Amino acid sequence: MRSSAITSWLCGSLLLALGRTQSIPSTSEGGQTVSTTDSTVQSSPVVSSTSDSGISSSVTTTQTSSDESTTTSSGSSSSSTSPPDVYLQVPELHVGKIELDVDDLNAELTLAAQIASLVEINAGVQVGISKVNITIAEVDAELELIVRLGNLVEIVNRTLTTLNLNPLLINVINEVTDLVDAVVGAVDGLLGSIVNGDSTINFIIDNLGNIVQEVVGTAGGSLSSIVGNYEQNMTYTGAQEILDGGLIQKTYSYSPLNALVNIVFNSLGQVVQAVVVQRNGSGGSSTTSSTARKATAAVRK
């Protein structure tokens, strides 16, 4: 009986040693149980030996293996919007220290598109800085600029398509535009007209404040020359009006032709428009020669 118990104990020890050094098959005759799932496999062989004297030995071996895998896929969806015309990206910007002294800095950014005289688009930004001291230190920034010019491109493309189908429109538009500009300029800026023989002398103030003498002959040809300006040849009446956008309208008198002119200035004092609001009629043929000489002499002083 004792030898049988010892034999059973030795067999149990050998089975325990074998279970630690090698894998246990999935099936065996010794009462092995196999449980399998998607991610874990377990095998637990159990061997028991019992002798008459009550000595019992058992060996349990458990093997676990796991396999995890994750796959993620996402289809790239195409953007419904077209790519931008201008794209600027600065993912990381670091500034250690910047010292800047500015005195009278003027900057202008302008975007212009023009097709003949049919379409003209101007978009711009003006910046003015005077006497500024700036110190920048330890700044982290991120910049992303997206500019889309879809509407502008569409306008230009449609205009070009129209002109491509009707190329004669360019000449017609140019002729009509020149005629309209001449008529509008003559009406808004005409200080007065003097008839001198077979010629007509028109005195016109342009949108820069210059006095222009235009001599028109009987054949229809004209000769123009600048003979003065509002500062030298006109008198400020003291009347002014504040307009929208920081504009100022001042009224000047041009005594040689008894005309009143409204001149519009921007915030920098530059002339942006000049419109005649009162002028005299054309003189008779008997006095026009002397009047023309007086007007010409007045603007040349």
C-alpha cells in the first residue's frame, strides 16, 4: 500500500512539472476541460490519484492566452466646399522680444479687378500709424487665414463669357462711357462758358480742384489745359458741412464767372469731389471777348 501511494505521488509531481514546461493539448483522456471564447482560451487539465491510506495528490494547470486587435477605418469624406483661393497657416509662432518704434507709417492693401469699362471692383484697407512705441515679449500665437474669392471670380468669369460671345460690346461700352463721362463732367464741374468768335471756352473744375480751360472749335475738336486751382483762384465762403465717412464739404466762390463750387475733402484734407452749384449764363457775343480775357487772366494770377 505504501509503495502504491508513493507511486501515485511521483506521478502527480511529474505531471505538475510537465504542465509548467509545455502546453497542454486541447483534448486528453485524463479529464481535461477546454473552454474557448473569442478573446480568451483556457485549458485546465486535472489529474488526481488516491491511495488506500487517504493520500491524495492533484495537479491543475491553467493556460490563458488573449488576442486583442482593433481596426478602425474611416472613409475620408470629400469636402463640399472648394479649396480656398488664399490659405495661410502658421501652426506655431513664438516671439521672444520685439521692440518697434513707428513714426508716420501709412500702409495700403488694395484688390482691384477691372474688365474694360463694364466691371470694376476695388476693395482695400488703409492703415495709418503715427508715433507709436510697441514692445512685444514672450508671445505664442497660432494663425490661420482663409480667403475665398468665389463671388469675385464668378463676376469676372461671367463678364468675360459675355464679352467673348459679343466682342463688339467692348467698343460700344468704351464709346458710351467716354460720352457719359464727358457729359457728367461738363454738367457737374462747369464753372461757366464763354463764346469767343467761332470757339467756345469752357472753364471746368475737376475732382482734384484744378481749373481746366477747354477750348472747343466749330469742327468739334477741343484743347484742354490747367490754368489754376481752387486754392489760388477761389475764395472760401466759410460755409461747410460734415458728411458721412468723415468727409467735409466746403463752399468756394469763383468771382470771374460768379460761380459757387462745393468741394469735398477727406479726413487727410485731400480733394475727392468738386461740384458747381451755381454758375452764370453764357454772355452775349458783344462782351464775350473781354469776359474771356478777364477770366483767363484771373486764373493765371
